Amino acid sequence: MASIFPAFLTGASGVQLAGDLGFGEATLGRAIGFYFAAAALGSVTFGRVAERLGGTTGLRSGLSVSAAAMLAIALFADGPWTLTGLLVVAGLANALNQPSANLMLVERLEAGRLGLAMAIKQSGMPLASLLGGASVPAIALTVGWRWTYVAGAAVALLAGVGAPNGRGSASASVGDGHEAAPDRQPDLSRPVLLGYAGVGLLAAAAAGSLAGFLVVGAEASGVSPGRAGLLLTAGSAVGITSRLIHGWLADQGRVRPIQRVALLQILGSIGFFILAFHREGAYLLGPVFAFGCGWAWPGLFNFSVVRNNPSAPAAATGVSQTGVFIGSASGPLIGGIIIERFGYGWFWSALGLSLLLAGLGATRLSTILRDRASNPVVVPT
């Protein structure tokens, strides 16, 4: 949650930022896009760094940079270039935080708890969306937008202080155990990891755009502003609940993670195609599928990556997370162009197609991993 706060606080406080620092919506969108672009560019490298440092050290290091970047925005941001540069720093910190957090969970938790743990960890993003929106009336409109970043920095520092010391002793979750070493390589081949990255890119493009455009799209269809805001709040809550349920089911052995990812993404695409009708009723029904399924896959997605890469889970998620970061950046940027030129109907249809293709890609990955699991030395997915 603290890792993604810089982008979400910037988006939530966009009106106040633009008015105070003197730039428009396009510049604001580019600044947030640079945050995700920096995260994507640094993901593979910092995944390897996390392997060297260990999960807790890597997470604390990254969170310290996240906190410093948010404090610097609060103190020194005086124009679009300063804001963008500091968001780039925060994006690079996120590139270290994500694989470090995954590795910390792998190092400290046994296999029977890792699925739910990943689901809890991945619930940070929708929770950040909720809190980012709440920060506007609670902080930005009362004491000023700069204090929202101060609050975000405080959360990052508290998370770093609260991280457990040491590497932990759990090893069942990654086979024979994991010890950080600079020469460790992922167990899956590069083409398969790139397949994960491709699935993550297509799915994150849809998920990120859903959070960014649901409220304005609903209002454009005739939904009142108050009800439109509640749609996002309720949808985020449904998405978090669904993530936790599916993480728990994975721990119980009731679902194969990547197979369930495929199902959730395919079902989630139905919600986007419903939204494509761009009618008030569509905005009441579509989010049920879009959030409940189309936003429920990230925990299982990361769970599948680490389970299939016991030798270097952080390095592996560094590759897969690159696609997620690229999708998170490109989805809203391209989506805004589609809305301006063709309207919301085509926009939601494009997102539905993107999520459907992600589900088909995940289905293909499921087949590859099922065949690979027939080898007895490989941890089943």
C-alpha cells in the first residue's frame, strides 16, 4: 500500500496539484505514467537486488526511499518536472518493494499460508485506492495536498519498522528452502516468465483503468456523483474480499493458482463488456464481475510465480512484475485516448478484450505448468 501511495495520492489530489503547481491533466497523467514506467524499467534489476539483500532488508530499503520521495514531494515539489522526477524515484522504490515483499513472505511462511498471505499483500493496491480517495476530503481539502504525502511517508516508515527481522526459517513454501545469493536464477525458462509478464500486462491494463475511469464513466452515463463514488468504494471492497477468499482456497489446495487466474480473468472480462453498454444499469451490474473477478487475480498470480521459482522467487517476480507495471502505466494512458476519440463504449470493450486475452494466455501457462509438474522434482503449481 505504501509503495503505490505516491501514484494514487497524485491521482487523487490531481485537481489541487494542478491548480497549485500550474499544469493540466495531460501533464498529470504523464507524471503518473513515468512512475509506473520507472517501476517497469527497474523491476528485473531490483528483483535481483532483492535476492542479494533478502526480503526484509530489501523491503526496508525500498520503503525508506518511498518515504523519502513522498516527503520530498511535500517539501520541494514546485512544478511538474520536480513532481515527475520524484515520482520516478518512488517508482524505482516500488520496483524493489514488490519482489522484496514477495521474498519476505516466502522466507517466513510455510506453504499452507502463502496463498492467503499473497492475497493480503496484493490487497494493498485497492486499499491504497480507497485511502487515496479518502485523503482528498480528509486532508487535501482541509490542511493541503502536501500533507497527504506526509501521511503516506509515515505509513511507509511504519511498514518498514514493522517488518520482521532476519530471513526467517520457513522453507516448505519454496521446496528445499531459499537463501539469498547473487547467482541464483529463476527455475522457469525466460519464455515462460515472459508469458507471465504478458498476462500481467494485459490484465493490469484493464484493472488499472477500471479504478481510474469507473467514476467518471458512471457519471457520464447519468449516475450521480455520490453513487458513482460509492461504486468505486464498493467495488474495491468486493475486489479485496475476492482476493482473500481465493488466496485461502489456494492454501486449502482447492484451486490451482494459475488455472484460477485464467478463470477469473475470463469471467472478469464479462464485467467490462457489460460496462461497454454505457448505461446506468450497466454501471450497477458490470463492476460486480469486473471487481469480483477482474481484480481478484494478482495474489494468485504472484503465488504461482513464487511457487514455480523456488530458487529465486524475487528475481522471478521481478520479471513478471515488469509486465504488470507496464500495463498499469499504458492502460490508463491509451484508455484516455480511446475515450476522447471513440467514447466509453469502445474503451470498456477494449479493456474487456485485453482481460480476455490475458485469461487465454494464463490458460496456456496453466497447460505448460501442468506438463512441467509431471516432473517429480518440481513443486506443483
